[in-house]
Amino acid sequence: MPLLSRIASLWTNLFRTGRVERELTEEVRSFVEMTIDKKIASGMSLDEARRQTLLELGGTTQVKEKVRQVRLGHHLETTMQDIRYGVRMLLKKPGFTIAAMIALALGIGANTAMFSLVHALSLNPLPFPNIDRLVMVYESVPSPGLDHISMPGATFLDLQKQNHSFEDIATYRFWGGNLTGGDKPERVEGYFVTVNLLDVLGVKPTLGRGFSPEEGEPGKDDVVIISHSLWINHFGGDHDIIGKTIAVNNVGRVVVGVMPSNYAFPWSAQVWAPLAFTPFTATNRGQHRYWTIARLKPGISITQARAELTTFYNQLGAHYPETNAGHGGDAVFLVDDTVKRIRPALLALMGAVAFVLLIGCANVGNLMLARATGRVKEIALRSALGASRWRIMRQLLTESIILGLAGGILGVLIGIWSINLLKSITPADYVSSIANWNNVGLNLPVLAFTVGISMMAGVLFGLAPALQVSRPDLNEALKESSGKVSAGGARHRLRNILVVSEVALSLVLLIGAGLMMKSFLALIKTDPGLKTENVLTMNLSLPFSKYKDDAMQSAFFQELTRRVEALPGVDSSGVILELPLGGGDDTTNFIVESLPDPPSGEGFIARIESCTPNYFRAMGITIMKGRSFTDQDKADAQLVTIINESMAQQYWPNQDAVGKRMRFGNRSETKPWMTVVGVIRDVKYRLDKFSKSEFYTPYAQNTWNVGTLVVRTKIEPKTLITAIRTEIAAIDKDQPVYGIKTMDEVLSQSAFLQQFSVYLLGIFAALALILAAVGIYGVMSYAVGQRTHEIGIRMALGASSTDVLKMVVGQGLIVALVGVGIGLVGTVVIVKALSSLLFGVSSTDVPTFAAVSALLMGVSLLACYIPARRAIKVDPMVALRYE
């Protein structure tokens, strides 16, 4: 006991002298004192209480841990207390709670839906490891404006051998396939790929294996890897598929692997076969067919790779000046390349929904301010009883976060519905080219994002009201005689600031939507150079194993067009290699007889197409000069070509191009000359791009195994599908058709991204306009209610109804005008991000800015007028007694 007494005394002395104070926090000392006081209260002496406390706590570290546990328990208890109280307060005002939840849910739901698109299509579109090192490698020819095009086989093989920046490099090209051997032929999307493609991507089949090196040699390439979807849908998920032979284009190929369900590269591919370079393709430097992908070496940046590509192409141009002079190369990260067309639209829409959420938060913030004004007495009473400002703010913020999370739950439901709606309205043909579209939906990252923005929204709309009402004027708030507490000037200013923000953000959204709408209208009014009405199209791909030479392929398409044109209701039909408005861009080198050799690096390159004689008539393309192709333009006849107006103007300006001659290749080659026999109108291959030089050859003189049948009808086009299928089966029962659609559908699909953006941005802008109008109305209505007594005095002193009306409306319009002014300044800066999405309209289009500003002011006027009308109907005698 003496020893313990001395320890207790030592503790007391240390405590008194402050030596322990340097080690213990204020809360630790408070906790020790509180523990000692409790023991004294239970009947212990001071010394005994100190001794037992010392023994129980055991020292500084244990004291701190004990205090930490007590603090944690205290925080949990007070937090749960705040939550319970907050829920009770929200349930007491169901009208306010429901209105706030709906405003938040609309913004959160829209953000959830858009983030699911951004996450799947832009942030995480490809399931490849170390994707930050995967790049696409492109060739470019600056002179004719050809950028990011495929490369010839010889160029790829040279790059594969000579590069030092890439760990591995692979290439692929499209390979249309017909799957036969079943009940009916089936079209599959196929690609020839170098045997190392999967190694470059870092993926492996889920069943079987990848390609072996020897399978990349001619004669040893009779193997195939199939997609997971084809394995399930066509082969019923047969686990014994490995080693079986399937017929692709009437050629037996052994299945060696099945890819994972989330693998799709190149996009929409269903079968992959080894790419075996023949002596011709390995030395050809004119045909751009091969798309190249590479993996950067560790430590090598894309800038270094681009510099090496520049050196490589300079050397290539020096060695092969006739085919490669002036050509360049570029490397683009695979993710950026994959989403380059849709990312600007997605980011613009993501910014739009963020604005909608901010407007919703401003609206709810105004509701919270109005509600908080009615709680001034409650808050003042809590302050008078000792509650700190932080304690009151924490309670109010807890209520806001609860409200935000409740809005988030409702927003998730709206988001799920919105995602399903977006997926249902998107054409299947369009999404087949978008990587990872099938994985768009609600998942863990999207849910985490939703929870995050819900809590952020709660803090955002709750912070300003909490700061305002957490420091009440106690003398004013606790007056017994005051039946009503008026809002302070600071609160009025904050409310007006929130409305100004709503108007400014709404203006940005409305102008963005207006610009996109105007752009879309300009786009669909663009003359594509053809007539799309009553035209049916369908694709065919003839297998080389069955149609071994040009004569057989040409005979098939000639017989097909003859049979189709004989059908009742058909006006004309033709076959084209690549359908307009589809974005295709196959190019080739050529020389012009009447022109000298172009300077080094400025070779002649143009788009090339091949078609049957009646194609131009079937597509409604006008022949401006000369003639169309005829049945006399056979393989053994004089070679002829038809060019577009852009090509005629570029190579034969101020001349008649008909009768001029050109030929494939370069001066060193001895290919025969082609005579220009006609000039047609420019035809768009992308609505939002200017026409390039383009020439056509007769199918019989430049035959391909693939083509698109074009049929102009006198009746509803789709009613002829069955009859045309029957005629195709009569020629070849194993020949499938695919991609059946009208040209009106092709035209609509070509503008779908712009249409999609316009619809969504229009919806978001309309929602913002409604929320802004509600916000202005709410503020003006509240202001009228607060100033009822003042209005009564004014009217009792002789103010007319018109004077009161002008006063109320004028105050509201001033707030709206300030918002419009700020919004116009912000819009000029922000809408520049939309410039890449606009067509035929400037991002600072004055008529759009003026019209939208007038619309917003008109809506603001209406939102102010309704409360103002209520104000002028106030009975002065009633208003004078109003408290």
C-alpha cells in the first residue's frame, strides 16, 4: 500500500508539474480527471481513486487508446442521434422532402446513366492488361489529306523488323466469312490476324490455344479461333469444339481456341484466322489494307515511338520514292483511338448532366434556406442552451446528406431506367462498332460514383444554408412576441445568388442544345449526292474457295442484278464495293497521263470504288458529264473509269475530264491506262466530311469477292427482301446475305451520334429550364410571402397594383438578367468544347445565343409574374395585420 500511495502521489505530482501534460492531450487529462471523479462519487477517497485509476489505465499509451475508444463511441452515438433526428425532421415535412428528392433524383439519375456510358465506353473500354502501353500505328499521306490510314503489307513487315520502340507489333485486315454446313448459311465477321496478335494484346483463349508461329505460313493457316458469342449461339457452348473442323467460306478450318466473353478486337469480330503473307502482299507498297497495333517497350514513351516512326518513314521514302515519298506515321494510344469518335460527345453530355445536378442542388439549397428560416427559433434555442455552431452545422449537414442519399436511391432507379432506354433506342448496327457496349450498365464503379455524388450533392446544397442559419440573432429569434421571424439580408443575397447560378447554368445548357440542334439540322440537310428514298441494300461476300477467279465473281453479280431487276416492283439494281454514308475510305495510288510526276511526297491518291453498270441509276447519282458504265465495259475491253467532280476539279481544272487517262500505281509500273468516260456528282461517304477525290471502275474490270446489292424499288423496299433472298438462293443456296437495311436507315445511322447527342442534350436543357423556372418562382413566391406586410403598407399609402407588379417582377428580372449575363460570358468559353461536334454552325452563333437568352428571360418573366399577381391581390387591411 505505501508503494501504491507513492505511485499515486508521483502521478499527482507529475500531473501537477506539467511533465505529463507534454505527453497527454487535453482530452486525455480530461478523461483521467473524469474517471477519478466517478470513483470519488462512488465513495472512494481521493488517493484510492487516483491509485485505482493509475492501475486501470496502466500508462500514457493505454490512456490514449482508452480515450480514442471513448471518443469513437461518443462520435458514433452523436452521429446516430443526428441521423435519427434528421430523419424525423424530414418526415415531418413530407412535401419539402419529396420535392427535394425529385429534384436531386433527376440530376443524380442522369449523372448515373451518363457515367455508366463514360465508364464502359471511354474510361474502361478494353479488357487488356497494361493497356496504357498499347498503341495503334497509322500511316498518313499529307498531300491528299489522308490521315491515320492503314498501311501496305510491305511497310508493316519493314516496321516489324526495324523498329526499336515496340516490344511486339501485329497487324490485321478484314475478312468477311460465310459459315456453312448448318441448316442455313450464316454470315460471320472475320479478320485475318498475324499469329502474335493475342500476345501483343496480352490475352488468351478461355478454351484451346492461340495461333502457333508456323500457322502464319501459307498452306499451314487452315485454323481458326472463334468468339465466345459464336461458340454459344451457333455451337451451343460445346466444350468439345476444340479440334473440330468448321466450314468458313467453304474451306475447312480447325477450331483451335474460343475467346473470353468480354473479348472483342477488332470490334464485332466473330472469327480470327492466321494472316499468311504471300510474295505479292509481302512486297506490295501501294495497297493500304493492314491495320497495325503494337505494345510499347517498358520505359519507352509514345513521343519516342512517334519520333522513331518519323525516322522510319523518312528512310522508307528515300528507298522507295515513287510509293512512299512524303508518307508519315503516327502512334495513338489504343484507348484514345477506340473512343475518339464518341468521347467528345460523352464528355459534353457528362458536363451537361453535371450542370443539371448543380441546378438541382441550387433548387434544393433554396428549399433548405426557406425551411431553415422557419427553424430559426429552434436553432437559436439550441444555441442558447450551449450547442456550438459546429454542432448545429453538423446536424443540418447530416439532414442534407440523408436527403442526398435518399435522392441517390431514387436516382439509381431513374439511372437504370435511363440506361435501358438508351440501349433500346440505339441501333444494333451502330453499337456493333462500339467497344464494350454490352457492358454498359450498373456496376460497382457506377454505384460508387452514385453514392459519391449523392453525398457531395448533400454537402453542396446543405453547406450554404447551414452556414447561414447556424449563427442566429438570439435576441431577434427568441422574441416572444414575434410570431414570425423574417429572413435576414444575407439569406436573401444567398437565395438570389443560387437563382443567378441556376439561370447561368441553364443558359449554358440551352445554348449548347440549341447549337447541337442547329448543327444536326444542317447535317441532315446536307446533300449526300444520292437519293435515299425507296432503296434497299444488303451485303454479300463470295468465298474464294467457290468463286476462284474474277470471271466467276463477276458472273455471280451480273446474274444477281439481272434476276433482281426482273422482279416486280424493282426499278433498277446494282452492286457497289462499299456503300456510301458508311464511312469507308479505301484509297489507292495513281498517275495522270497529262500531268508531270508529282513532287516527292505529293503522290496522287484517291478513293477507289468498283460498281456494276446500273449502280448510279439505282442509287440516284447524277452523271454530270459523259456516260455511265455499260455491259460492254468487260474485262477484255478498254479500261474505263468514272470520276467525281472533286477529282475532275483537282486534276483537270477548267478542262473537260472526259477522255483523259489515268492508271494505277506509279511511272515505273506498266499497268494499262484507264480512260475517263464520265463525271458524277460528289457522293458523301460521311455526312460530316467534305468530299474527296474519288474514281469508280467497272466491276468486270476490277472485281472483288464482296459487294453491296443496291435495289431501287417502286414499292415499299422491305417487302422485296424475301423475293431477293429467293433469287440469291437460286444462284447459290450456300450464299448468305447480311446487313439488310434501307438507304434511309443508312442515312439515319450515319448521323446517329449527332442525333443521340441532340436528343440527350435537349432533354437535359429542358430539365434545366424547368428547374430554373421553378427556382425563380420559388424565390419570388417566398419573397412575396416575406414582404406581405410591406406590400400592405405600400398599397395603404396609395401604391397601385401596377406599381406593386412592376416592383416584384422587376426584382425577379434583375436576378434573371444577372444570371443571363454571367451565363453568356461562361457559355462563350464552355461551348468551345462542342466545336468538334458541330457541323455547319459556329460555336458562337449569335442567333442561337440571342434566341436562347430571349427564351430564358421569357420563362423567367412568367415565373416572376405568377407570384406578382398574387401580391397585388393582397387586401391591405389583412396585410397590415400579417406577421
